[in-house]
Amino acid sequence: MKHKKTFISDTVTYNKDVNIIIEGPVNSESLKNMTFDVGLNSFRVPKEQFEAIIEISELPEGRIIIARVDQHIIGYTTYLYPDPLERWSDGNLPYIIELGAIELSLKYRKYGLGKKMLKLAMKAPEMEDFIVITTEYYWHWDLKNSGLDVYQYQKIMHKMMAEGGLEVFATDDPEIISHPANSLMARIGKNIKQEQMEAFDKLRFMNRFFF
């Protein structure tokens, strides 16, 4: 499958004099000329996370959408094929891509930039050829800084993901059903065929029991 990457950019102004640029997919050469905010530390230390998104950008399917002030990255989202260890990679279905991470530095979280990154990513016409999935696990959420409980945070995450066209889908995946706050969400591209949707449904429900 050939992966087209349509670059889109938008600028949002806050406090009358702060321009935040939302753009992507950004290639590795551009990323290497930028700096990475120290507040982007939800998944690993910032230096290692920056290296990780550069590596993702170099994958054929990898897509990195960023929010930046000047050349300083203050937020990002990643899109890539599902982890080989997860059920979503079974069959190597080329039209299933995962929204792997979305993160914003703490002081920029009040501007709705997560929603804007998601909406911008889905504007690329090639995204209509994909089923975009995301697995939401409560243990990845910044409950401490938010002051919210898991269900309040879940509601915020669902609302944000809905801005990118993702909705909740049922599944029997053990990790997801291990806690009621976890969820599988997906956006079905307009060009997805019936047989592709049926293959996705088989991935959602793999633990069939026979009596």
C-alpha cells in the first residue's frame, strides 16, 4: 500500500500575540530542526519521546501532527500501524492505522489544541482510506494534574476524540474490558469497503466461546 501524506497547516492565535501552528504530517528532517518541550513527558522522558516521534515519522505509514510555537513543539499526535503484539495487527491489514499517542505540554492544555490536531489530521483526503483506531486506557491518563477521576477524564477523552470523528466501538479485547473506563474508539473512512469493515469486526471480537 502506497502511503500518501498530504501536508496541512493552520495557525491559531492566543492571548493576541501567541501564534500556535498546528501542522502535519511533519517529516523527520523538519522535526530534527525543532525543539521539544520538557512538559511532554507522559510516556517517557522528553528526549526519548522526541526520538520516538522522529522514528515514527520515518515509517512509510507514520504520521506526526504537531502543535508548535515558533520551532518549539508543545504538542503532538502519532499515527502508525498497530503494535505487532496487539490483536489489531492480526492479518497485517494495511487500512487499519492507530492513533498511538496524543500529548500536550501542561501549560497549553486549556486551548483545545488536542481537538485541533485531531481535526487537522483527518482533513487529509487519504485518511478516508483508513480505519483509524485508538485504545484508551485509564492508566495512560494524567489524572494527577487534571484533578479528575477516571470517568470524568474518560468523558473528556471521548469528547476530544469525537472532534476527529472517532466513536466508541465494542470489543472483547481483554485489556480494554479489564476496566469500564477503558475503550476502543475508531473512525471509519468513507472509502472503507464492507469486507474491510467485516475484517475489523473480527478483530474486535476474537474471544468466541463454543459450548
